[in-house]
Amino acid sequence: MPRIKFSSDCKRYSLLIRSEHLQEIYQYCRVAKDNETGGMIIGLYDKNGSIAMTKGILGPTPDSRFGNTWFYRGVSGLKQFFNNLWTRDSLHLLGEWHFHPGGSPDFSHVDIKQIEKLAMDEKYNCSTPILLIVGESKNIFSIGVYVLASVGKLIILK
């Protein structure tokens, strides 16, 4: 299956996302219609730790809550999922994705705070998380991909 590569200008950070995973995210967005939605990105890193490669996408958990301009990712089932992931599969949480219906794939102040919270939460072991935002206008999706390099500093991956 083909992959799409997003990289920082400095080439220090890259994401290789399988097109099937992007299609899976788009399907979650279609189902959500005019509401925000989101989930997590699962994968692994190359031996240098600079290229993240997707191996799976999680949609919203059953306890997630959402509205037209907000999304709260729940935690139902995540503890057991990640325990299995780390011990059995040697995969990692790469970051989060979410949907801005009728909007751009640009990050907001709230998005930055949420991804910083993920980076600081030791139970996720994700110190440099990726944030993938899907925007939508007139049923056409657009993507913004970012990595949290340090607190308050999101780097664009193109």
C-alpha cells in the first residue's frame, strides 16, 4: 500500500502514513459530519528515531464527546490497548489526529495545549507527538501535520 511522506524543512522529523490509514481517518470524518472527531496514531520509528511510520489508526473511544467546534477524546479501553501494544507488538503511540469540519487543518491554541498534555503524560510514552488535523470545506479534505518539538513549539511537516 502506498505511503505519503510529510517532513519538516530541517528533515529532522518525518511521518510516513499509509494511504489506507488516511482513508480510515477520512471515513471517521465522514461519519462525524458536522462534528469534530479524533483518535490516535499508532506506529513505529526508524532506527534513528526521525521517521515515524503508521501501523494503525484508532478512532474515537466510546466515551469521547464532541460538538461542532470541540472534541474531547475519551480514555475507555486505552489502558489495556496500550499495555498490549507496548508489550506484545513493540509499537508506539505516535500522536493524535482530529477533524475540523468546515474549517482549515490549522492548529488552534486548544490543539497545542492538548498535544502538550499528551507529551507530558508519562503513561503514553509519547514525548514528541505528531498532530494530524483534517480540515474540510465543501466535502474536500485537507491535511495539516505537525510535531511537538518542545513545549509551545509545533513544527510543520509538509
